[in-house]
Amino acid sequence: MKIYKFGGASVKDADGVRNVTEIIKSQRSDHCLLVVSAMGKMTNAFEEVVHAYCFNTSKLTSAMDKIVKYHQTIIDELFTEEHIIFKKFDGLLQDLWVFLNHNKEEKMYDFSYDQIVCYGELLSTTILHYYLNLQGINTVWNDVRTLVKTDSSFRDAKVNWEQTEVAISKKINSERLNIVQGFLGGDTKGNTTTLGREGSDYTAGIFAYCLNANQVTIWKDVRGVLNGDPKVFSKTQLLEQISYEETIEMAFYGASVVHPKTIQPLQSKNIPLFVRSFLDPSLTGTEVHRGVSIQPKIPCFIVKKNQILVSISTRDFSFMVEDNISHVFQLLHQYLLAVNLIQNSAISFSVCIDNKFNQFEAFYEELKSSYKVEVTKGVDLYTIRHFDRAAVTNIRSLGTSILTQVNKETMQIVIKI
């Protein structure tokens, strides 16, 4: 059993759908399960629908029109007018409009987000399913919400592994070519849940674990796992192999290798992960496996842009002790601020944080009532795994280094440009 995960970039248009079809043909894809994300940047587009639905209904129709036109263009290019896909497409859109017009729950953002955004994956898998069948590749379309069972923590649902294993083992015929949606799950009340942004990789890991797959392949628009993001760094090299542990470390620091949760179910059953290019399937890519050393062993660069560096100290110059630090972390958790670096001394405590939920100002107002707080906005956090002198010099040349932290294998540098 093989698990193939195709992200949004691989199915962003009609040519992408055709290319994925050719990959599946060439890979002899019986005994295979496809995990597919929303097409292109459609998750972002559905997030606009969520925002309009919750906060500005005057923009709801235009936000929906953008999504309809995008998918309609792809369908028109792939299918003739009489094909059943048009009826299925209209049916999914009608289901979404029913929710938007008749939802009896309060417009709670996280709940609404999961019920709306899921249509990105439902649409993409429906289109791919019918196109594969049209090309003579028979697939079984599955609603992942009946398979991956979770709690009701909307936008960051926790998997109920026992229920999920039972559902998958009963409903997935491993002799067939199956297709499921990435990123989604379902709770015990029949509500849609999501596993966290970019969670389709995690979905692949879940199915691999439950089906005892012999490998997982994540198809990306790069030739494998690189030692840096090619959109940021001009010269990058392919890592031919890395360990589960190295992958977790890189994901922890923010590398877009795979979703951080993906590795745990794979390593528990020693299932190898391959990262390959859908642009050139002839390339072998990168293999992630247990106990292997990184090859080649070179510096690996990870960057998080537009961070906020916060330095906190007591007003009376007393030590920053456990009670103080615990209070700070309670506030960080309360305001959904992701911490990417921590450094403390006797009288100060510094964190580099990501303000993706735009709650920093509220956090700052509460924090400054108890502490002396210094804030530096718009900094970049560079992490170098397996650093050497040349790598460090290169990063420091990008701007002013205002904080550095080092351990045996990793250096983190906060740069103000």
C-alpha cells in the first residue's frame, strides 16, 4: 500500500490535474491512496469567504464568485458539457450556500472556518476523481470526514486514533485506488474539523499508519527536501536522505519540509517518506527514514520573516523566575502567539514570536501593566542547522544581528534589516 499526497500547487489548474494523472499512470498506482489538498490558493480564497461570512456579509457573494469562477474554468477545460461533474460541482456549491444561509449556530469563527474551508478539498478531490475515471483510471472517492475522527477543537482538531483506525480499516479497500481529502476530519456530532493549516501531510501520515503502508510520497514543486527555501535563498542543494529526527527538528524551526505532525505516525511503524517533484517525476528526490545521517551534511537554512522580538524584565530589577515566566507563557497561550525562540538571563526574558492571529497588541497591553517590555517589530529569525563559519557570516551580512542563540547543531540569529 502506497500513500501519495498532492498539494494545492500540483492541481492548481487543468494542466496540473493532467500532470497528476500522468504521474499516477506511470507509478502503477493500484493499492494506493491519494491525499489531495485544495486547488492552488483556494484555501486562502475560502478564508476570505469565512471572514466575509463572520464579519462583512456584503462581500460574501464576491468572495464566493471568485471560487466558483476558478473551479469552473478548470472543469470547463477538462470535461465536456454533459459530464456528471457539473451536477456534482453545483451540488457542492449548493451545500455550502445552505450552510451560509441557514446555519443555526452562532457565527463562531473557528467553527464556521472548518465548515466552509473544507469545500476546497471536497471540490478538488471530486474534480480529480472524475477526471481520473475519464482517463480510464478507476478511483474510489472517500469522504475523509467519516474516516479521520477527531475531537471538536475546530481549526486544530486532535485525532481519535482508535476510532480512526476502525473507520479506515472498515471503509478503505486497499486493493483499489482511493482518493481522500487532506486536512479534514470529522467530530462525533457530524461537524467538519480541520487538522491545522497545511495539515494534508499529516493526513497522509494518518492513513499510512492505519493502513500499514509501505511508503508515503509527498509530491511538491521542488526536487526534494532542500537545504533552504529556494524562494528565499539563491543557491540551494538537495538533501538526498535525512532521518525522521532531522525532519522533526527542521519542521520545528519552521522549514516547509512536511507538516510537523506527519513524522510521528510514520516513525512509529518505520514507514519511509519520500519527497519528490511533480514537475519532474523522474527525479528520486529525498528519502526520510529512521537512523540515517543527513546526506550531504551541509548547513540547512530556515527563515521566519516579520517576527516580533519581545524582551521582558521586572520593574524592580529582580530575577525573572518561574512565576514570572509562567505568567508570560500563560499570556502567550491566551493570545495565540507562537513562540519561535526563547532566551533568558537573570533579569530578562526574550521571545521571538509570530503574530499570525493579530493579537499581539492586546498581549502587549496586558503584559506592560506588570513588566518592563521592549518590542522590536519586523525582525527575521534565521535558523541554521549544522552551521559553519561561512554560513553564519552569510546570514549576519543580511542585516544587524540583535540576538543569537547557539546549541550543538543549531544556531538561531534574529536579524533586523
